[in-house]
Amino acid sequence: MYHGFLMRSDATARGRLALAEIGALLRAKFAHPLRFDVPITGQPSTVSP
């Protein structure tokens, strides 16, 4: 039973670490936003300059 608790808390800690990483990546992305007229997928832009 104690071992199961340790495994569960380890998974929770890993989940929190993953969420913190994702949050940091999103903050970095929105701190330097891409211009919307730059094609991201390689398709031609539909936004007229």
C-alpha cells in the first residue's frame, strides 16, 4: 500500500513537472508571437499585406 502511494505521488510530480514545462513553453511562445502573415505550414499566406 505504501509503495502504491509512492508511485502515485511520483506520477503526480511528473505531471506537475510536465505542466510547468508546457506553461514555460507557452509563455516563451507568447512573449515573442509570430506575425500572422508568415506561413507556418509552408502554405502560401491568405492574408493580404
